[in-house]
Amino acid sequence: MEKEGRIDSSKLKEYYINVDPKESPNSALRLIKSLYAIGADIIHVNFKNVKDRPKFKIEIKNFVRDTFLGAEIIDETPDEITLQILIKHSEFGIEKAVRRMAIVALVANRDAVSSLKDPSTQLFDSVISARNDVNRLGLYIVRQLKYGIERNLYRELGFTTPKEFLLYRMAVNDIENMGENALNIVNHIGAFQKLIDNQTLFVKEPIDEEVYLQLVDYYSQAQQLYEDAVKAVFKRDYKDAEKLISKRDSLIPLENELVMLLSSKKIDPNVVSILRLIFDSSRRVMDYGRNMAELALNRTVEELCSTLIRK
């Protein structure tokens, strides 16, 4: 029942899934994920006709734990599992969740770059865990945005106009890409290190220190640009965001210098491929920072122009 453009939130949204034994278990998992995203409160998963029910239960439990924020298994019978999303939008707001998501994504990328000099299992695991946290937060934010759109709650969520729902959805997409970016780096470094450990690949010389230091410096600047862009979004600072876009453009000569340095060195081709991967990933962080700065512009341009004095 709707009242004054809002949906009655007193009634829990409850859904039922009957698992088809002829389909892949992933089909049911995708249904559960979609229901979470659209705002389901309770989801019943029935798999009465599934032969390997214990295995399927474990898959669902692991999936719920690894994919959703604030979801718990609240009931279980031989034929059914019931999960409920317990966290409420007022307990963990959208802006706070986006801030946390951006921080985790940056940490993941920092650890990914560090794994070039320290290809340890601990760093790899840290990146994988952080990337999973980024995706979990992203899905939660999408759920909250959908909740706010349905109920026209943009002011309650701290937005000036309903258009900001779209801006935040775009921000979530870029931050998720940041998480994938970090995972891509450690996957390649891990595969590279495995070839060395198995003596399938022999690297003649260690990583060139000059190249490594310039690469780390370039990534640090990319990270700083992204952090500042996120701050500009939340501060609603048009001028800071505009400066950051100019800063991104000014760093193009530095990128060219790094490419020339890589080309001038006599480095093992296998090592070069890893270094270029990290360089490309760092450049993408720069571009995601620019995207975030543009979101800050779009978020504040109407306020800025409506307050300018006409001459």
C-alpha cells in the first residue's frame, strides 16, 4: 500500500524460490542475489526435489556469508533454508557505505602493488578478501538505493535531488571495478610467481629498482587523486573536483616518461609484462578518480549555477 508517494515499510517483503533439480545450483544463487538487490527481507529456498541437499545447503550458506551484508540464515529444515536481511538502511547509510567501499578498494590496490616485491600468500589473500568486501558493500548500496528510490527518500538519505541516486550507482560501479583491478594484479603476479617456483620460468635479474620506485610513486599519485575525488563528492566541492580533473590531465607526461623508462631498460620480457600490467592498473585508478571528480561536478553544478549573481 502506498501513501503520499511512499511504500508501507511495516510489512516484510517475503519471497520463495523452488530449486529446479534440472538447473545448475548457480541459477538459484543468482535468484537469491537478485532478490537481495531489489530489497527482499526474507527469502525461502526450497529444494525438496534436489538429490544432494546437504551439499546444496552448504553452497547457499557460503554464498550468503560471502556475498551479502547483514544477511543471516534464520531457519533450516531438511527441505528448506530461510534467510533474512537484518540490517536496516538507517543503521548503515549510503554515504558511509560508499566511503567504506572506496577505502577498502584502495587498500586492495595498494596491497596488490606491494605484492610485486612481496608475493606472499598473506598479501594475495588480503586482496581477495578486500575485493569480496567491496562487492558485498556494492550490492548492499544498490539495495539501499533501490529502497530509497521506491520510497522517494532522497532528502532523508542526504541527497539534494533524486538524480543523486544515479550518481551513487555510477560511483558504486567504478569502485567495484577498482576491486577487480586489484584482483587482476594479484592473479597475474601469483601466476608469474608460480611459474618461477615451479622452475617453469627463469628470471635472470630482479626487478629494476628505478622502474619499481617510479611505478610505486605513480601509483601513490593515482591513489591520492582518487582519495581526493571521493572527498570532493562528499564535501560537494565543485572547485576541488575541477582541480582534480586538471591534475589528472597534467599527469599524462609522467605516464609517457614511465613508458619510455620501461622501454629503455633491458628487463626480462616476462617481468616487463607484469610491470606494464601494474602501470595500466594504476592508470585506471587515475581514470576512476577522474570519473569520481566528474560525479562531484554533476552533483553540485546546479547548486553553483543557481547561486551565481547575474550581471
